[in-house]
Amino acid sequence: MRTLIKLALVALLINASWQLFSVYWSHFKFVDAVQATTQFRGDKTEEQIRTRILELAGEFDLPISDENLTIQGNRIHTVVDSAYTRSVKLLPGYAYPWKFTVHTDVNTLQ
């Protein structure tokens, strides 16, 4: 009986780890894509950068909207800030709201 309880606890721990890994994986991929977008922006305007970042958020299924996205800077230096919350199913039937922040501070390569 103890072995079954231990196996069940290990299974719950593995499940929670996988769920957390999957949301962090998409978060880090999104942050990398935002950095690449701002680093190689070329002659793109701030509005074009904003549109591209919102497209990336849609591709990674992240709840980022125009209201919680801030872009500052000029053609040689860009700062992007945002925050969002995703629901992570740490236990079956229980979802925990996990907060993420996005902050990139990039010098543009010409």
C-alpha cells in the first residue's frame, strides 16, 4: 500500500513538473523571439514592432494584448515590457494562476 501511495505522489510531482515546464518553455521561446524581433528591427516603426510582438504572442498562445504591452526606445535601443498570467494545472482538477513578466532591453544591430 505504501508503494502505491509513493508512486501516486511521484506521478503527481512529475505531472506538475511537466505542466510547469511546458508553460515556461513557451514563455522563454516568446522572450527569445521578442529579443530577435527588436534586435534586428531595421527600419521598422514602433507600430510594426508592436504588431509583430502581438503576432508572436498569438503564435505562442500567450494572453498578451495591446494594453499590457509597452515599447520604448528608438532605432538603436528598444525596451519591451509586458506581463501576463497563465493558468498552470499543477494537480489534476486544480489550476494555479502563474504570473510571467517580459522585459527585454536590446541594442539594435544595424
